[in-house]
Amino acid sequence: MQIIPAIDLRGGSVVRLAQGDYQRETTFSDDPISVANSFRDAGASMLHIVDLDGARSGTPEHISTIEAIKRSTGLRIQAGGGLRNRRSIEYVLDAGAERVVLGTAAVEDPDLVEELVLEIGAERLVVGIDARNDQVAIAGWKEQTNITTLSLLKGMTSLGVFRFVYTDISRDGTMTSPNFAATQCLAEEASRGGSVVIASGGISQLDDLLTLATTGVEAAIVGSALYRGTLDLNEAILQLDPTS
């Protein structure tokens, strides 16, 4: 299981939100490049970068930072936040991201997703399944839909999407442990359709990762636990990550 450290950007700083709430923000660094380099030095092979400003506004606002992190670290980058049209997606890919993560666009514009699978390839496209009580949320998690996690996964798989990031919003940034049952359910459904799931949200310690590794997920995204010092990235990678 690949271990992917997360860098959430807001106002040029590295921050974490609790349950996606912009009023419950903690700033951990004003130097995203330094943070990215520390993750590289700990053995990470990929970074998960979220443009929180872009997620809220609908337009990516940290493309230059993504470009600088890529140039400095050389790591593979999976980036999301505000990617709701072709131009924004192209900007982020041109900045050096290997993968783009679409959330709102996947719900509101499935035709775009289908076109992107053909144009840039399924390997470079990730769909984010962000949910509260199994209902998908969009627009920086501010808007709730009546779409279930399984229905979104099945619909996107039918369009050729290969990879998904699943986040239980109620667990994100809380350090309370992931939603293992929901994660395993999605991973099993994805496997039946020939796709894979990346787990995100609630990871607080190595034991959480060891349990996630039994659910069938391809990878796990880790954020708050690294910044708060309850998880050693190098140790987790050495135990679990064959890609590094």
C-alpha cells in the first residue's frame, strides 16, 4: 500500500482543516516547498496537493506553488482543488502534476470526465469521492448532493475512470481513525469493476495504516498525523510502501 503525504494549501501556507471546515484551520508551515522536501527525504514517492483556495473559489490558485514543489522535489504529484474545466486541468498538468483529482466536475460534468479518460488517459485522472453519511459533497465540501458513494463510483467506472480517492468528511483532519467499513466496501466494489481506491481521512497512527492495508485500498493519504507528530512517515513507508 502506497503512503502519500498530503499538502493542503491556503493563502500560500500549509494548513489542515477539521472536517473540511474553513473556520477550523490550523497552519503548520509558511513554506510548502520545505515541507514537500521533508516528505521526499522521509522516502515518499508521491505528494497529494490540495488547493483549498481553489476548491472554494472553483479556480486553482496555487499552480505556481505546485510547479515550484515539482521542480524542487522531483516527486510525482497528485493535485486537486478547483479543477472544474479543461483549462484548469491543463494548467495543473503543465505545472508538473502526474495526476489531477476531480470532485465537483465529476458530479456536474461527467462528459468532461469521459473525454479526459480518452485524451489524457485513465492513469492521469482521479475522481474524488468526498462524503458525509455516504452522500457525496461538492464545491469544496460546501454543497451536499443526494448521490451515494457507490453510485458515483459505479458511474465513473463505467466512463473508464480507474482510480478514486475516498474521504469520509466527518473523519478528515480529526485524528479519530478512518471509516474502515465504508473504505473496504468501496474498495471491494472498485475491485469488481477493475478500479482502485485510495483512502483518505482520519488516519492518526501506524495501526490505522496497517488496518487500511487489509481493506484492499491501493494507497493511503496521510496529513494531520504527520504534522502533529503521531505518525512517522519513514517508518510507515518502510513497513507498508513497496513503491518507495
